[in-house]
Amino acid sequence: MARVLLIDDEVTMVQMVSELLRREGHEVFPFSNYDAAIETLEAQRPELVITDLYLDKTRTHGLEILQKARALSPPSTVIVITAYATIETAVDAMKKGAFDYLEKPFKVEDLRLCVQRALSYNDAISENIYLRKQLKKKYQFNQLVGNSPVIQDVFKLIERVADTDSTILILGESGTGKELVARALHFNSRRQFAPFVPINCSAMPENLLESELFGHCKGAFTGAINDKKGLFQEADGGTIFLDEICSMPLLLQSRLLRVLQEREVRRVGDNVAVSVNVRVLAATNEPLEKKIKDGSFLEDLYYRLNVIPIILPSLRERREDVPVLAMYFLRNKINPRTGKLHSITRKALDVLTAHDWPGNVRELENAIERACALCENSTIRVADLPPTIRRHASGGDEEELVETPPTSPENGASPAIGGGVAPAQPSFVQPVGPLRDFLREQELGYVNRALAQTDGDKEKAAEMLGVSVATLYRKLAEEDTAGKSPS
């Protein structure tokens, strides 16, 4: 359950509400003194604060407590109570961030329901913050994989243009990670809290694609029984990612060109244009210059899209990254999923590096997953690799084992885009730090064990740990802040 700070200058009120909250399973910190309450507020950082608006009858200490509670990180949810209710005081409290407002005398059931709503709201906010942090962390530039000079140059360009509104054209073969680049651009920009809307232009017929992109009015065509927003409107304020733009029909290319020029869309069957604020990212696995020459792609649209081109190299152009990526897949995907510590021989890595990888990073991931399923004793050898890859092997050499280091924040990152992966370091004696750091590590490790045993179900994990869901999210947020969360 939750930690609740209760402040009221009426002792009987404090006793009554404290008893109610304790029966509900909450940990209560009751006060009738302002100064002591503020000290505990800053020390305990409770999930919920219930405060009288007027303490000592003459001073509005309640608003000061409200402001201090909302200034915490993460902020406490606040319920304000008072016997001197007016519309003005209620509005003032809500403007300053109060969740709800109760007028004395109130029914016990009203307070109970108000507390339940406040804590449910708090859980939802905590989960939203946690999930957005996870998304942000997943696409951080400094945690992405690739050491070769050619890919490092690409990463530097991505980092420089992420927080702009420029239209970007991402070019690369299938499997090179074009959508991952698009997501990294979005989640590292000022638009990161607005929608990211991807659509594959080759995955649907022309009439359906037009309706999906631009929306339609009721009765615009057979089956249009309601008005529908298009994806450009859904992405308003955020980013739309047009994958396989090379497959877009010419008619829709002309409509897209107008959207890029005018920054407005017109739904199918509508005469009124609607303004949109959308950043456009596009990707193609075919050279658009060739399609311009054969008349299947508009030259004007090409120049509108190609404001900043990002060209992703194929995996065969950066072979030195193959062992790094292979170790990443073992360490950060397969080992956690299977619960086994897989390893790979150096000869198997050499064979992987010699392959041309027509399917690029995606093909490599599939090869590693297949090898893990077939290998004996959790060790990948040349014989476990797909036949099309084994042809690069030379016979007779002893297969030396390459150890797979455990997952770590420095090494755990997205494989298709981003910064370096440090090589495994030799064993060393870890220096001793403050005891509180050790205790925090132990606590966070215990929290992660609970999450692992409940398959990530945070409600079950919180119940297992004997804490509220909000407390669990706060612990996970502390883990992110400390930089100890597994990637």
C-alpha cells in the first residue's frame, strides 16, 4: 500500500483519519504541527499527502505544504481538506496541483474513495513516467552498438540532427535498422512525448493507404460509415515515419508533396484542410534516383524528403561489428529470455564475420537465435550455424571459447544503431564505496528478482514485496537515476 502524510490541526480529526487509513493497510505519518510535517515530507517523500488548508485557523499553511509536496521528485499526490470552503479556495488549490478537495465535515466513505482515486492516479502517472524513461533509455545514443568508423560517422550525424524539425530520408538495405534510427531520432527530440506513428507504405493498397494517411469523411466511399482521422492528424505534434516510401503510388506522392509544402492535410471527401505540426521521416531500401528516371517517383517529392539523408551501411561494409552484435544478442536478448548463459567459440565468430549478410543485422540475429536453440552445453560452435554461413569455415581448427560477459548498462544497447560496446575487462578487485550504495544495490537486485519471478507483472511483484505499486515504480525510477537498470 502507500505512505500517507496527514496534517490537520484538529487532533481528533488526525486520529480518526489515521485509523481509517491504517485499516486500509497504509503507512501513516500523522501531524498537527506544520514544521514537523514539512520535515517528514522532505525525508519520507510519501505517495499521498492529505492536508488541512488552514492550519492554526489564520495561516494558509496547507497551500505551502501543497506546493512543497508537488515540488518533490517524484511529486506527491495531494488531497486538500478544509472547513472554510469557497469556490475561490478550491480553484486556487486545484491550480496549485491538488488532486481533489474535500469539505468538512465529510463522510468516511467519501474520503476512502478519494484516497483510492488519488493512489490509482499516482500509479498511472508513475507507470507513464517509468515507461517513457524506458523508451528514452532504449534509444539513447550513448547506449547503442557499433564500433566501426563507418557506423560511428552515421551515429554522429543522427545525434546532431535528432533535435531538429528537418525532414530526414533514411536509406539502407533491408535489415539495417532504418526504423530503429527513426525511433532514435524521435525519442531524442523535443517531440519525444508526442506520438511516433510508423506506417509501411508497401503493406496496403492505394485506396486504403490514402485513407490511413489523410483520413476520410463519412460517406466518402463505400464502407466509410464514420469520419476518421488520418495518421498525419494522429501524429500531430510528433513524428510520422513513412517506411518503404519508394512503394507509394504516384497519386499519393503528389498529395504527400502538398502536405510537406503546406503543412496541412485534407481528408478524403472533405473540402476543408486541417493544419498539422508533424515531423516527417521517410525510409527506402531502393535508390530513389533510379525510380525518378523510370517515372515511378516524383522528383519534387524526392527533394522535399531528402533534406538530410542518413545512409545506413550494410553489415558487410562493417564486418568488425559482427562479433560485437553477436555478443549483444547473446547477452541482452537470448540469455535473459532463456535463463541460460550461452557462449560462442572464436572460430564461430570468425565464420560469422566472413559471411556477407544479405539480410544484415536482422539475419545475424536470426542466425544467433537458431544456433542457441541447436547448440549443446549452451556453447555455439561452427556446426550450430546455418549451412549458408558454415561454408566459410575451414576444417580442423580447435574451437576456442569466447566468454560472454553478463549484461551491463555499458554493454547493453540496441544493436542496429549507436555508440560503442566496451570489450570484456579483466577481473579486478572492486573498490568499497559507501554502505548506502551497497544497500541500494541489494534492494534493487531484490526488486528485479521479484519482477523476474512474476514475468514483469508489477502488481504481483509489489504484492510479493509487500509494497504499493507506486512504491515499486519509485524504486524502479531510483534504479534509472542511479544508472543501474539493465538495458
